[in-house]
Amino acid sequence: MPKRFSTARGREFGDAVRAAIAGTGFTGREICEKIDWDPGKLSDLLHGKGGCTEVDLAILLSFCRIDPEERDHLLHLFRETDLTVWWQHFADQQAFRMRTFLEHLWKAREFVVWQPLVIPGLLQLPDYLRAIAAESVGLPADEIEDRVSGRLAMQEVFRQRLDCTFFLHEQVLWTQTGGDEVVRTQLHHLLEMSVRPYIHLRIVPFAAGAHAGMAGSFDLLRFDRIEPVVFLEAENSNLVIERKESVKDYEDILKALDRKALGEEESRQLITKLAAGKFAPSGQTP
């Protein structure tokens, strides 16, 4: 089936409006009768075909009686549904921090990660997560568990056996995030996860030297019916990239990392030795 054109904004908008309509208990046709809309107008709105003004949308959302914060979010999305680069700043809307990423994660058929600094979120254990959250600038101590809970919610995606490839730099395995015991437990967890047939773990060793991923981490998601999407996460924002030319650049980085990285079995052997504390970083004298 050919992939259809849509944007992350458009998909999030359409899904949220459908959810708002479903929450009323009325059918779409019944709602159209109550707010004096032609049913085709609602269909066009939900399928990104236009035919609706911002005032029209406000009337629909008011009828659905959704939360004011969600209403404002949807009105904002409505103005920009065609844009293919989306910078999401979360200083004043923490409730939406992981929303777009999670909605895409559950729709994906393949998830590819490059992470040169920390264990990827889908593979992090709670104590490792807490150690990272505790060092986040400006994050109140009482919100650490909320951050941990949000990250752990992502890991539920493993229930659908999502095909995942994780490229990690070897320095991630050596960084003492949370202390020796936390790191050792985290390394054992990586080994346990790596034997699942849908999880592929690849380590870029110190000995590889300079590599294509030195600009920073990113997540690439591929889908059955929509085009690939790249997510870049920062401390208080995300960047969602959908332009084909830009996505291809990240796919090329992954191809280059594939040539530098250890194979899956070699990667497991390296992690096993590190978990046992048996040797120094690759390419260095113990």
C-alpha cells in the first residue's frame, strides 16, 4: 500500500479531534446536526482536507467540552497542520512533553535509535532513570517520579514486539550514571533485552574513532502507511523532522554507524565483560 502524505501535527490533530468527538457519546452525524454542520465538513476536517475555519473548530471543541488546555493545543495545531518541521517547546506545557513521540511510537513498525551519551529510554531501568532525572537542571525533586513514570510508559510498546535497533557508543556503558551498582544492573538488563528477537543492540566502540553520529542522538521511526519521522530530544523541547531530504540525512548516518558498529553478538560480548568488570575500554590497555 502506498504511503500517504500527512504531518505529525496533522495526525495528532486528527486523532485528538476524533477522541474529543468520541468522548461526547454522540456520533459525528449527530454532532453535525446539533452544531448545524454538513457531515462532509466534519469528514474533511478529520481527513485534513480543509473546509473549516478556526471559529468553526472552536464551536466544535466547545460542544465537545474538552479541557481548555487541550482545546488551546488543538487550535494551535490547526493553524500549522501542513508544516513538516515541528519544534515543540515544553516550558509552559509539560502535559504534552511526550505526547507526540508516544503516539508515533505506538504506530511504528520499526524504531531505530542512535545514542552516544545515555542508555536509550526504552531500555532504561527505574534507578538509572532517577539518576538522570536528579541531574536535570530546573526539575523539582517532587517531579522526578513523574518523569520516571512517563519514561517507563514508553516501554509498554515492547508488548507489541516493535522491531527496535539501538546504536550506542561504548562510552555510554562506562559512564557511572547512578553509581557502580546501578550501572552493573543496567548492563545486565541490556543483555536480557538483547536476546529478544525484535531487539537489536549495536555498540560503536571507542576504537572506531570519529564517526557520522558525532552531532548527537536521534530516534528514527518507520511506519507501514506514513513516511518516516525523526525525533530529536533536548532538555525542554523536541524537534520533529519529516521533510524527506532531512530524514534521508539521518538514514545515511545510521548506514554509516552500521559500518562502524560491532555486530550483535560482539556487542553482547562487550557488555558481558563490562558487567563483570573484566577489562578497560576497547582500544585501551587494562
